[in-house]
Amino acid sequence: MSDPLAPAIDLRPLFAPRSIAVVGASPRGWLGATVRDNLRTMRSETRCYFVNPKYQEVAGERCYPTLGDLPERPDTVILAVNPLRATRFTQEAAEAGIPSLVIPGGGVVEGGEAAAEMQRQVGEIAARHGIALLGPNCMGMVDWTTNTTNYIGDVNPWLRRGHVAALAQSGSVTDAFIHAPGSRIGYSRIVSVGAEAVLDVCDYLAYCLDDPETHAVMLFVEGFKRPERFLALCDRALEMGKPVMAVKVGRSAQAQAAAIAHSGSLAGEDRVTDAALDAAGVIRCADLDELLEAAELVAGTGRLQRGVGRGRTGVVTVSTGEASLVADLAERTGVELPPVPEDAREAILRDLPTMGYIGNPLDPWGAADAPIAYGACFEALAASGAYDVLAVVHDSPFRDLPSEVQVAREVSTALIEATAHRPHLLPVYVSLTSGDLSEEVKQTLDAAGGMPMLRGTTEAFGAIASLARWGRRRDARLGRGPWRAAWPALAEDRTVWAADETVDPLARTAATGRRTVLPERESLERLAAAGVPVTPALAVPANADAAENGWRALGGGPVALKLDAAGLAHKTEAGGVLLGLRDAASIRAAVPELVEAAARAGSALRGLLVEPMAPAGVELIVGGRRDAVFGPAVLVGLGGILAEVLDDVAVLLAPCAAADVRRRLEGLRGAAVLQGARGRPRVDLDGLAALVAAVGQLLVDDPAILEVDLNPVIASPAGALAVDALIVVEAGPD
């Protein structure tokens, strides 16, 4: 529990220190000199002191015996000591009134009980004294808005100041941000958040959202200490128009286990993570290459003050082969490549009559001198109104080879001129290879206001598609409000991790009680009460007369006869479901068969369920579960009992609007089946979406429900109907 009398923690001394002290600086170590040299590289006004009673001088600088001997109280202390000795020095910093502290060092979380105890102790000391503690197990930070750093690795002197913040739970990844070759992103700050003993990624994200100099945030995340707050802050960023781009590791079991060991946070099931990030408007990237290119595109749109609009992209290349490659990868990247309009086609042919194929992507190489050919093509595409983004594709010239540099400058200049007075168009330079760009070409792009330069085919065009999706998601957010109603208030709160009373998700998953499977009868009743369309189920005693009477009471049509047994989760596998019974004889004959199946399964038979057969339609699975990290989520997919084989499903965070469910249904690989493929009738997508949304709302409204499984759901032109159901509830501790 947090101390209500503890002072509030202010992050400003951490990110804007007037002076820094390196405690434990030593001639045998490199940390103190590195921090000092980084400050010099940045020409920072932040003063740097060394503290170590063993030495009078370190790296040419005076070394003071204690913090109290310094000429001023530093705003930040960096511990250059063995992390297992950090508790003592944290206490000394607290007694000296130091407002911020950095504890570097690898292996802090993974280092066993001693390391875990150290982390607990320094966290308690820092929280009790209101110290902004960065780490343990971090590399520090670099802040270009205040022109200062406490970073313990070398800071790249060629990095640009800009408006993108980068936060990472991995120190090596922050190094990748700092040293990525040819980076043109432009950072406001880079933070290695480490093990998050006092401040977590939410605290740094909130600081960046409050910073007017930060217009976008890129993240490398292993796990979440406060997942709901994280989503709320990302939703706030979406509302503000600040894109959040993230690599979230943990897709594999090995990565999830490593994430828990490394950051002490839950990784989460990957499909639910996808759904949660989508709901909060996060651009999820598969790897660092995708993240860096997405960030460059976002930074470039900021430099030019232009957006990607709907993402409709016109591509002009210097190679037919590369044009074909871009076209082949369009579906994978999600980029939209509209065909060349007729008026643009005619304009191109007027200027370039020898052109053969005219399409998108377009290769005019050799139709005329490059300035003429590319000028004609870009002007025609720009004037057509069919595109939001125009891209020139030319591989990075190697070592400033004059002929290649000249081509790159000519084709990019043609694009620049065609878009210069058309602010609705975003020009982009794309190199299909991932090498660095010639300095001369960079100068050409910079002279045009900083035109984005993207590298890699899938990364470049995937970034355009992702930013267009983000724009659509933001429009929806502004129109309909947040995905979860509680997010805005949570995003406004600035309670730091160490003072947050919210239950740790690790504890939340460990505190589960007994799981109870409700029989189908009770499951259907709960679903019906929640507004989910379900098949009528008539409960009867397990004898032939009762079953026949039930069949007649339902109108005498085809029915299903099922076991009504407590604790039998999967009746079909136990032989407890018989379908398509059409007359009294078949119904009476089915009863002893079902009774025998119950006996084989060892189930407590309560009776039988008589249910009318559902109308013909498309079989689907609809389900939901309470994820340990992100809470309620729902699933819908094709296939019914074959859903696991087909693996064509959509997952959404709950609660969810029916409109969002429908959007995801239309994105399934087999969506054509729902829309009336091969002359079959189109199903009622709105009715199906409403059913899925109702399941999500049930999970939100009843915290005791852990899982819901409707399999199958039959969708037809008349609507959607759950014909079998299973609900798992938490019954509480024994």
C-alpha cells in the first residue's frame, strides 16, 4: 500500500536537471566519464559532479567525498555502483533531499532474491521521499527539449531534435533508437524505463503527452504493470492526435516467459493484446524496422504539416521489376494502390507517347529524360485527385556515386515540384532496400521541408497503411468517444506506479478462486437475460414420454436432444448431443442412448434438453473471456466446431460497439461466406454483430464470468442464434 503522507513525485528534475552527480565514479569505471562526455557532446548547461570518497580526481574532474560536500544539491543522482548495493546509496540520496535518481545495471529483475529485495527496498525509499526513480536496470534518458542527459551509453551526436518520444523497457532497444543508421526521425526524448520500481511506462507516457514538444510516441514494451491505465493514456493520445507506435513482444510462449522475468510484468495473450491496442488507437509494429519507419513517416508528416489522408497511394518507380514487387506486396502491407484515372492516363500519354503499360505502380524509366518523364507522371497523378500519398521508389545510392545520386535527385525533385502547391498530398521517398541514404539526397529532401524517407518495401508501405488506419480510428474516437467509458478520467490522473492503489495484475491473476462450468440450461438463461438471441431449450425428465411430450410442445418439428448434466462442459465429445430428430420414434430411441452416454461420462444427469433445430445458415463461434491483463474480450470466427482448424477469427476488447464488430467481421478472410458467396443468401451482419456486442457487455456487467463459449452460432438472413452455450464463472475461493 502507498503512504498517503508521501510527497508527490515530480518528473521534471529527472528530465531537466540543473546538475547531476555520479555516485561511485571511479578511474576503473566508464560510467561517470560517459555521462559527462554526453553532456559535453550535447553542449548542455547541466553541471556534472563525481562523488567517491576513495578518489580526489576521476577522468580529469574533481571527485567529492559525499553528496553533502558538493557545491550544490544535484537534481539527479546516478548510481555507478553494484546494483545490489543500491539500497544504501538510495537512502543517502533521500536524506540529502535529492529529487531524482537513476539506477543502471543489468540483470536486476532476473538476479534472484537479493536483486528482488534490493528493488523492493529502493522503491519503498524513493516512494516515501518523493524521488523520481528511473530504473533499476536501465540506461537512463536523453532529453532534447531540455538539452540534457543522464544516459550511460554513448549519445549519437548526429541525432536530430524533433517531436517523437521513444520509451523502451529494454536498454538495448534504446541504444538501437540512438544509433539507428541514417535516422531522420528527430526525438524529443529517449527513455530507458528499466524495471519500473517507482515510475512505470505509464508515468513516462503521461509526461510525454503533457509535453507540447512531443507530438508522437514510439514504444518497445515487454509487459504492463498497469494495463488499463496504459490503454487510457493511449486513448488520450489518440484524442489529442499524437500517434502512439509500439512493438509489444510476447507473441511466443518463450517471449512471454522472458518478458515476465525481465520486466516483472504480464505479457498478455497476443490476440487480446492486439485487440486492446487497436481499441486504444495504438499502431502496433511487428519489429524495430517497422517501428522506425512508422516513426519516420509520422515525423515527416509533422515536418511537412501534411497527412496520409485515406492512404490512397500512387507509386512511381525506376524499375518495372520493383513496381511489380510493390504491387505483389500491397495486400500484405495493406496499402491502397488505386488505378490511374483515365484523365491522368491521357495526360501521361500526351507527354510520353512511347509509354506502354500505365498502371499503379508506374515505371516511366526510359520514356524520356528523367526530369521530363517523372515530372509528367507525378504532375498527372497529383492533378487527378485520386491519391493522398505520392511515393517515388529509388534504392539508396551507395557512397554518393554521382550518377545514382543524380538520378535520385531528379526523380525526387519531380515529386517535390508536383506536390509543392498541393498541401493535401504527402510526398514520400521510398528505398526498397534498407541502407542509409546519400547525404546529397537527404539535403534535397530536407530542402523540401523534410520529406519522409522510408526504407524497406513492407516497412515503408505498411507504415503508410498503418497511419491511414490510425487516422480512421481517430475519426471514430472523436465521433463516438472512448472505447471504454472510464478511460478519460483514468488518463487525466497522474498517480505514479509506486503510489497507485490499483491491484497489480500479477496479484489479480494469482487470486482466482474455483472455476465452475454452468450447464447449458443455465448458460442459455443468462445469455437470454443479457439480450443474446439463443435457441429455446425445454428441460424435461430423462425418459421417453417426457422427451416426446417436449418435442410436441415445440411444434413437432426437427429437434436436437441433449444431456442436461452438471459439470459436462463438452457434450458433443461425450456423445451427449443428437441432432435432427424428426419423429416420435427417433426421439424415444434417442433417450436411452443419451442416458448411457451420461453414465459413461460419469455425469450427474438432471434430465434432457429439447431444442428446435436452427434454420440453415453459416456456422460461427462466438466467445469471450476475462483476460488477466486487459479484462473482458470477445471473439467471433467462422467455422463453428471447425473454428480452431480454420483459425479465421476476430478479437475485440469489451465492451464493443456493434459497428466495430461488423468492421472486423468484414475483415475476416472468409468474409465472402457471410456476404453471400456462390449465390448463397447474405447473412444479417448487423444481427450477428449485435449478438457479439451483447456477449461483450455481459462480460463487462458480470465480473464473475470468466469465459463464454457459443458454439455454434448460426447466422442467416433472419439474424443470428446461439444454439449451444457454455459459461465459466469464478465461484470464489474454497
